[in-house]
Amino acid sequence: MKVLVDTDVWSEALRRKKGKKSTYVDELVDLIQEGRLEIIGPIRMEMLSGIRDKEVFDAFSDKLAAFSDRPIESEVYILAAKFFNLCRSKGIQGSNTDFLICACSVHWSVPILSKDKDYLLYRKHLPIKLIQPRKKTG
């Protein structure tokens, strides 16, 4: 089963220089090695947005180039707008990209790996599946 990995996990994996990385980064590495990773253009854009240093931008862009974006069909954008409107009617705010990730997850039947607690709120009203990093043995 493929897994859609959110920006926050990618960000930690690519940006943190020192110290122990979280189990989410370990899971990202495992998903890459298993060929189970999904990425979409808006996640790639979020990852690269705000990087002012051209060399750092180019380095991250080159690393991400190893992964192809899964194309997003028009109906997924419509579903994302429905999710946005539904959550907003329930008093839950979120970014357009978050709701697009939710819509991709539902439309493609793939779970989301994210450290972002907002997804726990979305899950109360949207049929998304979230996964946690697998426990390491040994």
C-alpha cells in the first residue's frame, strides 16, 4: 500500500542537520526503500517555498527530483473544496494543501503520514486514514 507523506515529515528529513530524527523520518526512509511513497506537486511546492538560499533550494529540489509527482485529477480538487467547506462549517480551519492531501488520500485510498495534529481534527469529519510510524524491533 502506498502512503502519502505530508510536508512536515519531508521538512524534518531534509532540513534537520543535527540531532536525532523522529520515528516519522525513519518511516519516510522505510517507505522510500519499499517503493511505497506518494508525493504530489503541492507538497513539493510547500517543501521548496521559503528557501531563500539558492544553493539550498537547488539541493533540496535535486533530492526531491528522485520522486515523481502523482497526477491529481480535477475531481480531486473538487473533493478538496468540499472537504474545506465541510470542515469550515464545523469550525475547523485548515490550509488548501491540507484539504488537497485529504482529498488525494480518500480518492486514491492511501493513508497519510503526518506529524500535524490538524489531521486528527479533519479525521473527525473526513474519511481519511492516518498512519503512525511502525515500531522498530531489535
